[in-house]
Amino acid sequence: MSLPIEVYGLDVTRAGRSILSDFNLSVAAGERLAITGPSGVGKSTLLLAIAGLIRLNGGQVCLGGEIVLKPSAKVALMQQRPALLPWATAMGNVALALKFAGAPRKFQQERAAALLEQVGLADRAGAMPHELSGGQQQRIALARSLAHKPAALLLDEPFSALDAEMRASLRDDVARMADATGVTVLLVTHHQGDADALCHRQITLSLPPVAGLVPSILKAA
């Protein structure tokens, strides 16, 4: 399942500073969009707003025509750090969202096992986070993000801590799983190679002389 994302007149102020002002964005269902630009321009803030994790000063975010007012299982956010529970196994971490949603234990295990297979870690299901490499931990985080079949996957620099080989491998995993599910993907990155390889379209955010951020399209689908 995939849904379009629409951002209308978004205003976000944090610590007394305007981060996003009268910001508009449209992402088609199933599209993979890269968001680039310098640090501090509001890229991560935009993802948090779409995920329903921060308060808006104005404007609104819509997912599939519905206004986003709070976090939803329809949206998954994967960040730079995997943030795995250190006391849970790889399978336990993948099944976490399903557990919180009250899914039957058998379904949790079956879904987690299937996702671990897809990210190439079926043989590490019982491993603890400290027993996994950084790349393996990020694969677990990716599988966890997709466990509840979200309509939108928000990626905030998920490859930045990886070496070149692992970066390319995990990027391929994301592309393959996005193709299989049709999920709408927003990728925040400073890495042009990630944007080019993974996404259909790119926008860049800049800090103009006047208040507000205006994205310019760098590449169309």
C-alpha cells in the first residue's frame, strides 16, 4: 500500500527560530523523493512533521487525503542510528511495532522472520544488537520500519554511518523492498549518490534571504 503526501503552508518554529515557513510539498503515491540541502535547513524537521511527531505553528500535512495530527502506523521513520532495544533479539526488535499493536504472537514471529529473510539476516534472528555489525543493525531497523506495512517510509540519513560497500548494499535493500511494497519513500540525505541511486526525483532546500524555504526540483521522475 502507498499513499500520497501533501504538505500545505507548513510553519514550524523551534527554540524561537523559524525552521519551515509557508512550506509546500507534494509527493505522489509510490514515489521515492530525495530531499537534499545544507544542515539546519529543515530537512529532518520536515520528516518529523510528516510523521506527526512535532507541533506545527501553521499549515497541515495530509497522508492520502487525511490530516496528520499524531503518529500513525501508516508512517514509519528510520533515522541515522538504528536505536535497537539492547535487551531484545534481532527478531524481537523487528516484531516490536507488531507487539505494541497487539498482533498475535504467531503473526509477529512469522512477519519478523519473513522480513529478516528479505534483508539477508534470517540466520541472525536470535542475535542481540551488540553481536551485530553496524550494517546489520541498520538492516534490522529497516525490517522493523516495514513490519507493520506502512504507506510511507521516511528515511533520515540512514546510510551515513556505513562504509561504501555496506551503504550501497543497504540502499539496494531499501529500493528492492520499496519496489515490492509500493511504499512512498522520502529520503533526507547529504549524499548525492544515495539520492541518484534510490529516488525518482530530488528537491533541494535552501536558506533564501527572506523567511521561508522554497524547494527547487533537481531531477524529475
